Amino acid sequence: MSLLSCVKDDINAPSCFKIKSVDAKSFTHNTHTHLYLVIMTQTWTFILFFFVQVIIHVNGCSNTGWESNGRTVAGGNGAGDAPNQLNSAYGVFVDSNNVVFVTDYNNHRVVKWTKDATTGIVVAGGHCGNISQGELCYPAAITFDKNNNMYVTVEDEHNGAVIIWKEGAKSGETLINSNSSLYGLALDHDEKYLYVTHHREHRVVKYTINGAFEDVVAGGHGNGSDLNQLDYRKYMKYYFYLYLRYMLFFFSISLARGITVDKSGSVFVSDSKNHRIVKWMVNATEGTVVAGGKNNGSRTDQLAVPNGSFVDDKETIFVADNENNRVMRIPAGTLDGTIISGDHQLSSIEGLTFDSHGNLYVADWGNNRVQMFAKDTIPCSGSELSVFFSKWTLLYCFISFIILCAKINEI
């Protein structure tokens, strides 16, 4: 039916158009209702935009990275025992004042380096002592609790131990003694338990904060590559040279046994000789591979003797990829990562950590130093924000149109 026909027929018998008569009072009320609706819709839209911008600013419509060139914050003056030297940096910890504590492995000591210092201060050890009497010998992993008590794993020729150096104390105490080499060390978030890697048994053991055995939480079924196993055998690189008919062997031993614990109590283990990171949830009988596990290699989905690790609240894994001389970041849910530092600057790295500002610190074992890579945050570009808000604007217009049509139909 044409429009003209509809109008002609409607003059005689209205059917095509329905005109609803309203009085002035109803018209005014409905107009106010519509204006109120429009104003409230716009107000809540602006509120929504505000909170979206806050979320973007806080959580990450930003590209977080780290500067490509590191800065030496401890050591870096060749191998030695002078105040400005280290001899194989293993573990690293940074406190709230950006003071760096590093385990100086072959010097059998823990050294403190304040911000911008050119020399360190020995806070514990200095010679290979009796580990059963709270003395340091080949210190490896290091951490502190909220009371500034220091925990260090040590070993001698046959045994391992965890030494606690309490705040203000002049000597250490043996907290855990074992006939196994102990390297990795972590505190849970509530600081009720210590998690320690046992080299010879290829397992991770949970202890109370007082050093009492609690449980085996990862591995413990011999060395191997099954999901209920770990492989902590020492990984050696051999270099040999023929000189004057004598074969001289030089070798380095990777002591990679990093560990970290998340808020839920899940343990992330650097399974070094299997070249993978394995997550063991509470009471699990086997682990889940969350990084690496694709043989020894240098692709971004591979690791080569992973060591120190860190896991953030989103379960993003940061790991010292020892033999690849790089630090990898692997997001949760993917085995493929990105290289965030390295580029021929690092050598046989061991421990890593972050300060409260997100700056990355790496124990650069082969270069006898600790390197700091400053956090570098690049905000979203204007075009990204424009595209983001244009989508929200279209959605707002569509919803407003539907609501407005519904209200008009009620008139």
C-alpha cells in the first residue's frame, strides 16, 4: 500500500496511523521523564568512562618492559674478594630501600650494596665455615622475612643447610641441616613455611618457619622427566684444549634450582635438567609444565637450565634462563615467552628478583656482578584509546536509542 493510499483511506477509516491524544500534563510529565532518562544515561556513561580510564591507568593499557641495557649495582670489577668485587654472584634480594643483598658464592659471604655504592659491605661470612654451627660455606639462595631475618642456603662437601641470620645478630644459626645439597629457597606469603630444594633426592621439601619437616611438595620419585619427577643432576659444560700433548679440562657446573611460591601455596620449580618450569599445586601428586619442557634450546618456547624465578599475581613467570644468558617472561597459559633482558650482556645467570618499583635485578654469575634493568612503561597511544572509546560510544548510542524508543512507544 502506498503512502498516499494509506492517507486517503485513513481519512475515512483511520487504521494506518494511530494518534494517541494526551493532555498537557501527561505530555509535560513524559517530556521530563525522557529528559531525566537522557541525563542519567549520560551521567552514568561518563562515570563508566572515568572508571574505565582508571582501570586502564592502573592495570595496563600500557606496555611494560625493561630497559635493554643493564646497570651494574654490585660487583663488576672482575672476580675477587675486594670490597668492590664478587666471585660468582648467585642469589640476590632487594629490600624496600633498594639495598641489594647478594650471595657471593666462592667468597663464602653475603654482601650488602646500598644504592649507588661502589663498594659492598660484608654482612655475613667471609670464609667456608662449619655449616652445622651457623656459618656460611658456598651460600646460594637468599631471602628475608618481614622482620628482616635473613635465610641462606649453604653447603659443604657432603651436607647442606639453611642458615638464619636474625636481625641485629652477629652470627648465624643453623635452622635446617641435611645430608643433601640445598640450593633453592622460598618463603610462602604468610611466612609460615620455608620451601627448600633438595639436590640429591630431586625434590622440594616444605618446612615450618622453625625448621621442622612438613612434607614433600614436589618430586621425590627419583630423577627423571615424568610429571611426578624432577631432575636436579648437576648440568656441566666441558671445554678442553690440547696444549703441549696434555689434555686440560675446564668445566662449569650449573647449580640451577630456583623456586617460588604463589599466594595460593602453589610451588613453581625450576626443573633444571629437564629445561622446564613445573607448577605443583597444593597436595598435587604431579606437576604441570608451565614453561619450557621442549628440550634444551634457545627458541622463545624453550629454556636451557632454568634457574631463579619469580611469579607475579597474574602468574606471569620470570625466569633466569641460565645457559641462554637471558631473562624470559612467560604469561600464564602459554609456553611461549619473550626475552626481556640479555642481548649478550649476561653470562650464566643464577638468581633474579624485583624491587618495589618493578626494576629487575639479575645475579650475573659469569660476570661476577648484579645487573639492574630499569622498568620502562610505555602508555597506550592516543589512537588505541580513541578506538577503545569509539566502541564504547557506539554501544552507548545503541543502548540509548533502544531505551528511548521503548519510552516513546509508551506515550
